[in-house]
Amino acid sequence: MSVNTTNTANTFANATNATGKVWFITGASRGFGLELTRAALARGDRVVATARNPQAVIGAVGGHDHLLAVALDVTSEAQAIAAAEAAVARFGRIDVLVNNAGYGLLGAVEEASAREVEQQFATNVFGVLAVTRAVLPQMRRQRSGHIVNISSIGGYAAYPGWGVYGATKFAVEGLTEALSAELAPLGIHATVVEPGFFRTDFLDASSLVRVGTEIGEYAQTVGAMRTHMASANHQQPGDPARLAAALLALADSDTPPVRLPLGSDTVARIADKHRKVESELAAWHALAVSTDHADAHA
């Protein structure tokens, strides 16, 4: 494991007497993770910024007494445990875990190979689980903490071309709902954040994988989405700096929500899905409730 050892003499062994929160952020070398790292440091918080290449974090934000940059591939449970141990050794606690690391897979469900699907779930779902398992023992000892899982509007309402990616985010949504209920008696919160389209490098080759096989019959749906994504890159409506500010506000809340949609496009998409679900439920209500045993409501 590689860590930023600059100013290690200034170790925060008794962090409970220090001010500000201690953040543990995955995927901190770019995008939302980097913006959040900068924002947390700027207000005086301490940050454990993890990335496959921690030097990229240091290169982006510079050396900082309140920064610990740690190498972490979230698909490695051993690395996740080592990173959590390094965080506690340096700062004494972990107040906010932000499971941000992930990438997109663009392609029709049928187009995605088994290997492409496995790799997508390995990072976006199993990685979240590995890091959460590594950090939760410390939060349970503290009887405090907040787990923030970065999902997507695609984790609440599906889009053509994003089926497999959306499936990973739907999984994160379900995991977070369960975590929220399981951890509440322990004084620990869990929130799933649903960003819309933000002006990051998510649609660049560094964050987006395209399936290796394309099927012509999907031209009107997935093909149109591929074209739209190419033209939308770096034209998205969301401001990553404002998202980082929103995450700071979320972490400061004593009563955080289970879900936090971010972006006007996300809010509109959620409202549209609710209307459609309610309409479909009304249309099929009689059949939906017809399957109970005859004595179920006696």
C-alpha cells in the first residue's frame, strides 16, 4: 500500500480532540471524488483520499497536513481493509465514507459480454461492499458515522444503453436502503446520492467503457444514446463544485435523507417515473391484488 507520508510527524493520533470531519473518499483522483476532496480540505476537514494512483491526488491538490492519499483498488478487499486501518492510524476515526469509485458501461443489455458485466459489478457493487465492510467496524466502535453511496439517476430510472450500469446503481440503491435501517440503532446514517448529468470526465474514455460488440438492430435506441452521449460530453448541466458543496451540507445534517437526488434533470426524471409507475399501478391494480389467498383479508 502506498500512502502520502509528507508530514507524517504531524499524525492526528487523538483525532477526537480535533475539529472537523474525517472523510474517506474512494475514486478521489478525479471527478466528484476530487472536487469533494478539495472542498473538504478547504473548510478544514481531514481527508483520506483513495485512488488506484494516490500520487494523482497529491498532484491535483498538493501536499496537505490534513490529507492522506492511499492506494486503493476497490475490488481488493485486502486493500480496502489496509486503507481503513491507515485512515484510523492517521486521523483516529472515520466520520464520512463516500463510496464514489466507479465507471460507466455504455451498450445494450444484449451487447454486453459476461466479462464486461462482471467487471462492471466488481467495481460498482462489490467494490462498494468491500469498502463498506472495511470501514463499518470503526464506525460501529465510534457509534457514529455516515455512509454516502454515489449512485446515479440511472439507478432510479433506467435508460436504453445504460442497462448494466443502471443495474449496478439499482443494486447500490437497495443496499443503501437496507444499510440505513440496519445502522440507524447504532447511530450511523446511510444515504444514496443520485446525481444527474454533471460536467465531469464521466463520458471520457477514462471513465466510460463501450461494449466490444454493437448490434445494428438497436440503432434507434442504444445507437441514438451513443450519439447523444458523444455530443453531450462536457456540456452536461450539473456543476461538480456545487455537487461537492451539497455533499458537505449532507454530511453536516443531523437528519440526512436515505436518498438525495442532485440536479434538476434528476428531479424531473424521478417525478416522471413516479407518474408512470402510479399510472401503470392504477391500470393493473385489480390484477395486482388478485393473487392473495382468499382468506388473507378475512
